[in-house]
Amino acid sequence: MAILVTGGAGYIGSHTVLYLKEQGEEVIVLDNFTKGHKAALLETPYYEGNLHDEALLDKVFTENTIDAVIHFAASSLVGESVTDPLSYYENNVMGTFHLVKKMVAHDVRRIVFSSTAATYGEPESTPIKEDDPTIPTNPYGETKLAIENMLKWSDQAYGLKSVCLRYFNAAGADPEGRIGEDHDPETHLIPIVLQVALEQREFLKIFGDDYNTEDGTCIRDYIHVMDLAQAHYLAVKKLRETEESSIYNLGNGQGFSVREVLETCRQVTGRIIEAKVAPRRMGDPAILIASSKKAKQELGWTPQYAALETMVQHAWNWHVNHENGFNE
Ligand code: UFG
């Protein structure tokens, strides 16, 4: 029995693939490599192509004995989703539609879905719980919520069981330094700060210091990418054991402001990292902190790398040794 990982060459996907292999699972990847990196797969077998290619999906499901799918493949930039929403509906919603259709046709009825805190929009209270209102403030979150609903109705109609994992801010890298985070363009806070540390950028732009938080900068809940990987594995195990659909937040339950992240990066790297306050970035909520109680209780999830210093240290170890990311 193999697990099919769509988008397995991306940042969270590749760390999950590595983790699954370490647990003795057989893994097959499907990725179109528009964002992902072949080098991040570390010899994992893969198919190259799009979710829209139904003939390819037939081939993948026919040539392998797949009992569960972990579905990462998606566009995931909030800003881009606002300027080009249709591409998000096409890639995320339509892509998942083809995948789910073919899963049902081939009688594969377990899926772990890579969802996001962006499904909640601007939260009414913190920490955010799974049954809080979901009112996305951008097309990215909207498409992920549409997929969660697609999965809910597909459970009712076809018995497709799903676990939707709503991640907060993924950070860090493989503790052993084999793979790391490499986006083009890079938009995420920690890798951008580390690029400044490596003098690949002049300074960090702090997007707004007039939010209603202690130091005025936005607060986020950072979670180590290997802890996310562990949760995906536990979600597959739960589906195999209970055949029940569910939704879980994945975060640390602790928030750090942009300035606190910057300070931690300065300490870990020992470098002077310049920063300048810039205007707010559109659509950024002031505070996003998860309650992950449900995942801990029901999945038995036990994050191993909860300290921000550890996440930054692991990210830094990789960046300092791979100044050009996977392109070297
Ligand atoms: N930030 C800066 N300067 C930068 C980059 C980011 O100040 O150059 C700030 C942002 O304004 C935000 C914080 O750092 O306050 C974190 O920003 P990221 O872009 O790293 O992450 P986001 O919180 O915007 O988004 C992440 C994921 C999304 C997901 C969202 C859900 O990247 O896919 O969490 O909470 F939708």
C-alpha cells in the first residue's frame, strides 16, 4: 500500500514525504514542478504532471496500490490570489475536483487535505478553534474552504473520508539539513529575514507597525514543518483506523510578532539584519493564533520543535549551506 502525495516536491510536501519514508511508508509523488523541486524529493518515485490531466491520474491509480492521498498541490500566495482569483479557482478547486473524481472512480477513499488558517479570515477571538466562523478574506482561503466543503459532501455521497489540516505559519526545515524552504518569489517572513542575514536582500520591510498588538506588528503562530509532517502521518493513520472525517488546526498556540521573529533571527544568525517599517500588506489580520488542542487530543499529535529559536536555527542551517536554494 502506498500513499500518493500531490505537490510532494513543495516545501511542506517534501518534508512530509521525507517523514513518511522515515516511518516506513511507501510514497509516490505527483507534482508539476512549477514551484516544487526535483532535488527535494530525495529519490522518491514521482509522476510529473497536472491534476487536470485525468488520463495521468488514471495511470497513477492503476499502476500503484494507493490507499490514501495527501493533497498539497495548490497555489498558495494570498496576494496573487487577490489579483488573479480565477487561476486559484482553476488550480485549487478544479484541480481537486479532478483528483477527487478519480479517487472515487478508483475506489481510493482516504484523503488528507492541506488547508489553511486563511479559511477563518479575520478571527473574532483567539486562539482560533476549528468550529469558529470561516469567513475568508481572500480567494486563496476561499478556494481552500470550497475544497473542504467539496470533501464534506463527497464523504456523505461517496464515503470519501477526509482529514483537513488547517496550518498556521509553517517554518523551519529538516533538522538534518537534507531539504529546506525554497520559494520563488519568496514572500514568507522567516526566509526573507534570513536572506537579509545572507546579504541577498538589503533590509526587511516590516509590513505595518500600527496594528493593535503590543509592538504594533502582526502576530503569527509559527509551527515547525516537521511537526506538520508528523500530523499528516497521524491523519493517514487515523483514517486507516477509524474511517472518520475531521478538521484540525495545526499551530503552537503561541504567537510571535514580526519584531520578535526578527530579533530571534538576529540572535540565531549572529548577524546584523536591517529592517525598515513599510506600509501594511493588504489582507493581513493583526493576530492569528491556533488552538491545536483537538489535534493533540484526537490525533495524538506531539510537536517536537515548538521553540521559535529551533525553527529559525533549522531554517538557517539550510539557508547558510544552500545560498541558492535547490539551484546549485
Ligand atoms: N511580513 C513582513 N515582511 C515581509 C514578509 C512578511 O512584515 O517581507 C509579515 C506579514 O505582514 C505577516 C507576517 O510577517 O504579518 C507573516 O507573513 P508570511 O507571509 O510569512 O505569512 P502569512 O501569515 O501572511 O501567511 C501564511 C501562509 C499562507 C496562509 C496564512 C494563514 O503563507 O499561505 O499563513 O495564516 F494562508
